[in-house]
Amino acid sequence: MALNYNVFLEVFPNADNVWVKAMAMLSGIDMKKFDDNRCYWSRILLIENSQDIAILHYNSSVNANDFKIKSMFSRYELSY
């Protein structure tokens, strides 16, 4: 199921983080968020001007990840 890239590309192309979480849950793989109190942007290395068209701008402006999480979890009958 996790290798069904056609479903990923058709239904969730801008939600790779949601897809990884759902596929891990379906596969019985535990995931853990690491504690990191640093500011989000200080935790990653950015290439200058690379975030001008980043998915995060769309996802955060319309709460798109909320919809994608509900849709993904409903499609695969997962609970959160």
C-alpha cells in the first residue's frame, strides 16, 4: 500500500508528511516526534530563496493539512 505512488500522486501530492505518517501507521511502524525547543526555521538548512513557492505557504494559509489528514485517515480507516 505504501508503494502505491499513483494514489499518492493523484490524491495527496502535496502532503508527503501526512502520507508517511499514515503509511507508517498502516505498516505498524511507531513514529516519535523528537523534542526540540529551537525555533522551526533554526532547525533546518535553507537554500536562499528556495521557499518562495513552498507548499507550506499554501498549506498554512488554508489549513490544507487538516483536510488532508482527515481525508487520508478516512480513506485508510485510521484513527488519530
